[in-house]
Amino acid sequence: MTISMDDSRPIFLQIAERIENDIIEGRLPEESQVPSTNQFASFYQINPATVMKGVNLLVDQEILYKKRGIGMFVATGVRAKIMDKRKEQFYEQYIVSMVKEAEKLGITADQLTEMIKRGDKGQ
Amino acid sequence: MSLAVEINGLSKSYGKVKAVDNVSFSLEEGKIYGLLGRNGAGKTTVMHMITAQLFATSGQLKVFGEEPYENDKVLSQICFIKESQKYPDNFRVADVLDVSRLFFPNWDREFADSLVQDFKLPLKRRVKKLSRGMLSSVGIIVGLASRAPLTIFDEPYLGLDAVARSLFYDRLLADYAEYPRTIVLSTHLIDEVSQLLEHVLVIDNGKLILNEESDALRGRACSVAGFASQVENFLEGKTVIHREPFAGLASATILGHLSAQDRKRASDLGLEITPVSLQQMIIYLTNGKIDGEAAIAR
Amino acid sequence: MNRVAGIIRTHLTDRWSWLFLPWIVLLSSFVCNLIIATAGDEIYTGGLASIFIYMMVIGIVSVGQTFPFLIGFGARRKDYFLGTTATIGIIGIASSFILLLMGYIETRSEGWGLKLHFFDLPYISDGNVLARVWVLFNFMLHFFFLGFVISCIHRKFGRNGLYILFILSGIIITVSLYLINSYGSWDAIFDWFADISAAQLASGMFVVTLVYVILSYLMLRRATV
């Protein structure tokens, strides 16, 4: 198996996330063509219907659009849109729980900021 | 959408033993199904009845809208590759492929030849002299190249190594994409095939206990862990499929989605919530014996 | 009809069992007899029976091997049955003509120059060409279906079915022999056989074969794999 999926979450969501990641990280520039359902299916060894569901999710959110007879393309201006969405998720997923944990350990807001700066340098 | 298989209240008894007990389900055309469950759960019996190789004790069974027994129109559209498929002693691999052409109307000779290359099968060797893995490859090749509108694989990869199994999944998906058809994969190696499946049927002790789209099942179960008393407190009113006490601690697996309220409550009780994989969930549902057998089968 | 042809082709794919082995078996028996015949005396031998016994063996073996295989490949039981019957029909007719031809050669060559009577036997070879083919054909068919029906009993009723069959036949044979003995009817039986021709006997056998055929079909209809 090339890159395995997480079997504890719906795979169509993971497909949608991977396409979004590719858009954010520039592997799929705006107005570029997205690999076909069957290409995805054979690359990840997953059911084509599942891939289709993930792709359709992005079509519904107007991140991808369909060109008749050609395939799926990345819409213009969606990179920023996805980034905004992800930033909101980042806040909910990481910041909220981080602050909560920090409170438990008695870390002050200043100390927390300091730690974040240190972590940034460490990279 | 039209149905490839329609089963209603199907039962098969051997004396007092009920091998299949009042099973009902239908298979839509063009989907890949997983028929999962422990060895001896009744999967093979159900498939034998679908293909009219075994007779039901009671219940209705329709394949492509008709009764399959002695029905050429239906039988010629089915390809059932079973673990125990018998071949005449004097048949060589090439003979099996030659004969397949006579029985499967959509047989693709070129595809079969390319699969023979892929699986490195010796065409001139007698089937009787093949290793277990090679014998499985013969079944896989017949099953894929038959392109039967209903193709059923029953534990198709006994004795095959990881590379060959991956090759099977690869060719299956590629050919399915080009020639969509109803495919049933029956297996107890759930983790490997779960991604290929659009829909999952789980049979346990002759009964159908799960019949759902596989993606809808992922994330359906989760585990909570923490102090035993807190865990018990949280579990009230929930469907618990597995419990594991450990000293004063406990971990339990719950079926069903947790609401935001549930999650907050868990967090307040100091419980940790972790997602459970589809495979793990099915193992719990079928009494947790699959894992050991899967390990032996490898 | 297509499927029936498929069954025939599947059977004949096993060229060893259907085309080569019966003749190898028969030829080895023939060669043995030839060697014995060089000793000088005129010999009447029953070596021809080897090919009929072989037919019974293939009747037993072929169901065990081809029935599960072909049903597994989606063949109808009816087609399997018709195809198998057609296969033995074809093989039976072809073999009968070859045996007949060998019989003529044997007569012409005065027993292969050694006064060996292997293919051309008294009683069996009485009558015209058609009668002789009919006799040979029925021997082939009868023994094949005897094997076939035994195998079908095994398939449908398992090993216990066979035990019961053998025990019953044993009892019937013993009782008949006892009755014939005690009534001293052996002469009457021999007379009866002497009165009917080989062709008539073959026709009688044909009726028995038909009974085997019908019984096997009824059993295969509900046999599982």
C-alpha cells in the first residue's frame, strides 16, 4: 500500500483533505487539473466510489470544478479560502487544547508565547 | 439502481445446526462489497447458495432478478472463485484458462495472459503440482479475466505474499474502474481490503450483524479510557461492544457517534477518547477472535 | 447447447484419461497376450475386458474430478450431465469402430499369425457389423455408467451410501446364488443365455444402462459441491 489511509476516519474526508493539502502546498496550483478518480483509486488502492465522494465534497464547496469531458480542475482563489478554513480549524484543534493544558500546568500567557518562539527557532 | 443479488430470509441448516440463519440483504450492481466475518461464520455457505451450488433450507434468493438454480442466463454471469475450488488432476494451468473461455462469456484472453505474467505462473505445470500461493493465483486470474457481472472471491489469497496480494488489489481496482461490475470479497483479512470496499456485510454465527457503507462505519466506534468508575458512569445508555478492565482503570469501545455534549462530559470526567478502526470495530463485534486467525493465515 | 459443447471440450481437454490411457491399458493387455501366444497354442483371452473395466474406472473418477470443477465454474447440472453423456457417447462409438476394425484384422491375419483371439471372440463377434458395434458400444456405455452411478451415489449420499449399496448388492447376489443352487436352475440360465444373441444381450444391457443414467441424473440434480 503506497500511502495508507487512517482506517478510523471516513476515507472520503481524508481524500478531500489530501487534495486540499496539495493545493495549499502548491502541488496542485489553481486552474490545474486534478488527477482522475481512477488515478487516485489505483494510487491509494481505494475504492473509486469513495474517491468520487471526496472529490464531490470539494466540488460542493466550489474548491474544484468540472470541465465537461476533460476532468476536474482547481478553482481560482481557493488557496486563500482553504487557508482561512484551515486556520480556523488550527485554532480549534490546537490552540484551544494547548491553552487548556497550559492552564493546567500553570503556564502563563507570556510563558506560552515565549515557548512558541523557542519552538519556532528550534525548527 | 438494479440489484445483482437479492436475498430474503435465507437459512441453511444441517440437522440442528443453523449455518445461515435468516439472512437478508441485497447487492447493487457495480459495487465492491466485503463479506466479512470469522472463519465458519457462514460466509462461504451464503456464497454457495447464491451460486446454486448449495440449496437453501428456506428463504428467497434472486440473482439478476431470477432464481439461479439450473438457470444458465444467471449462472453464466457469475464467477465464484472459492478457496476450495477443485481442478481435474490432469489439468495444466493453460488448460484451466482454455476452459474458462468456454464458461465465461466476457473472458478476456489478453488480460488473462498479462496476469499470468504478473503472477509468474508456470502455464505448463499441472494445477495439482502448484503451491498453495500459485493455486490462489490461478483463481485470481480466472476471477479477474472472467469479467463476470457478479464476481465473488472467497478467501482468494491464501498462501500469497504481501507483494502478490497488493498486485491483486491493484489489478482488481484498475480493471474494475474500466469494467465496473459487482464484486464480492469474502475474507477475514479485513485490514487489507477495507479500503477497497464500498460496502461491508458482516456475518457472525450465521447471522448478518452489519450491512453498511464502509465509509459510514469508519469513525462510528470509539474507545474511552480512564478510571473504571468514571468510564462506567460515562457508558450509561450507550452501546458497548468491548470492555477491557485494567487494575483500577478501564477502557471500553462504544458504537455510535458521540455528540459534542458527550465529548465535553468525557473531558470533564478526565476520560480519553480515541478513534477505533473499521477492522478493530468488526473484531469487537465478532468477539475478537479474528485477529489471531488472521495472524495464523499469513 | 453451447454449454454442453463446453462440457465435452472440457472432458476431452484431459486427453490422457479419455484418449490415451484406455488404449495404453488395452494395448498392454494385448501385448502380454501376444507374448503368451508365441508359446504356440491357440488362445482365447478375455483381455478385451480391460478397456471396459477402464471405462468403469473413468466413470467413477470423472464425476469426482469434473463435477465440482465445472459446477464451480457455473455450469448447469443438466448441461454437465448431457455433456458427460455426449462425451462417453462419442468416445464409445469411436472406440467400438476401432475395436471392430482390430477384430477384422485379427480374423484376416489368423490371430496375428499366432492364433490369438483377443478382439474377435466367439459369441460377442456374432452377427453383422451393426450388431457387433452395438455390442461393443453397449459394453463401453454400460461400464462407464456403472462407474458413474457409483460415483453419483458417493457424491449424493457419501461413504455410508456406498457401504449400504455394497452390502445390499452382496446380500442380493448371495441370496440369488443360493436360490439358483437350491432350485438347480443353472442349466436353465445357461440355456437362456445361449438362446439370445450377443446383440440381444447388449439391448438388455442398454436398458440397464438407461436405468443407471436416470438414477445418476436424479442424484446429480440435487448434488452439492
